[in-house]
Amino acid sequence: MTTTLGIWAHPDDEVFVSGGLLADAARRGERVVCIYMTNGEAGLSYGQPSSPADLAALRRRELETSLAHLGVRERSFFGYPDGCLRQVSEQDVISRIHGALDELQPDEIVTFGSDGFTGHPDHKALSASVGGAMCLWDQPGARLNEVVMSTEWKDAFVPALNEFDAFLPGHPTASDDPDISLRLDDELLDAKVEALRAHASQMKNLFDAYGDDFMRALASREHYRVSRGGERAGTLSSLSNPKVVKVFDRSASMSLV
Ligand SMILES: [Zn+2]
């Protein structure tokens, strides 16, 4: 059985950048696991400050509901301090991620690229640590998929998201040449939108401001750069040429373009 491992900094990272890929793997009956470096306790709650303990508990509850929409049943938390991943011993982070890789033996790993998608320092630190753990693990058949943003997506959605300070200065960066592009079918899109909505403390303001149609359009595309691996059999890995763009559209019989 193919195993997909999502490695994230905060609860809600998984669905925002990769909910379709994870839900599709779960729908195929594959094993999907998400691990989180932090509980997301340093963020805002509905746009307002909150006590870290309360917010951590709330975000873990929201995550449970969100992952259920995606069909993801397994998750674990490393408990590092939110917002301070750079201050944690990188060797410690790498060692724990390596331990997860060794235990789970994933075929597909999904995480942030070096730009951290939003530029969040935790995302960037995580990306570097996953790279270090992958080198240590040294399983050439496993594939590392890093989320990237297309220029089209950036132009369509980033101006609105900037109203909510979603990106750090100098971000986002866009790629005109992602290795994999997913277009979610209606079933996956329904699941992803509800999974986004479940992270209410983080997403309600966005839904309220722009509405479901905007969120649906935002959620309908995902893009990845394959930074290593791809030799092991698996649905995504079955594409031997990583430059092939894969489109998820059940009505079009999973057409490749
Ligand atoms: Zn995050």
C-alpha cells in the first residue's frame, strides 16, 4: 500500500496547500499520515489574540474535524513552539522527522518548499529540516513533493489574501513550471472546502470576506515541485517523467495533459 506523509508546521497548513492531494490518496484507500511541528498556538483566533493554551486546544479540535473531511485518520504532533521553529535545534527536528520517515516508510512526502509558500519562518525552517531528514533517510524511491504556487494562482488570489496579511514581505514567489498540477474534481473540492471551513478560527474571516465561490476557486488547484525521488511505484510516482503535468478530474478519467 502506498503511504503519503504530509509534514507541516501548523494545523491548517495541510489543507490550504495540499488538501486535494491528501484527500485523493485517502479516497484511493491509501495510508495518509500528517505530522505537525507545532500546535499553532501563536496565531490569532478569529483575528483576535488568544491564550496559547486555549488556541492550541481549539486548533487541534478543528484539525480533527478538518482531517475527517479529507479522510485522513492518522496525525501526530511534535510539540515544538509555534513561531520559533528556527530557534529549536535543527538536529533535533531532523532527527525526529527522520524517525517518522523510518517508521512510516512513506512513498510520497509532501511539505513546503524553501520559500515556505507564505514565507512563514516556521515553514521555511521545516522545509530545510525535511530536506536534511530525507538525506539522512536516503531512500531514493521515496518522492519529496514540495508545494509551490503557480503564477496564475498568485495573480488570482494573492491580492485578496494580502488583505489578511497571509504572506510575509517578499512573498509569495511563483513558479511557471510546476512538476505536478492538480485540478480537483467536485468530490475532492467539496471535501477540501469543508476541511478549510473546519479550521474556523483561522479561516472564518476569509470565508466571510470573500464567500464560498472564492474559496472554492482558491482550493481547486494545487501545484508541486518534485525535488527528489520518484522511482517507487505509486499513483503519483507512477509518472516516471516528473515534468508531466497530472490533472485530477474524474470526469475526464484522470487525463494527463
Ligand atoms: Zn503554517
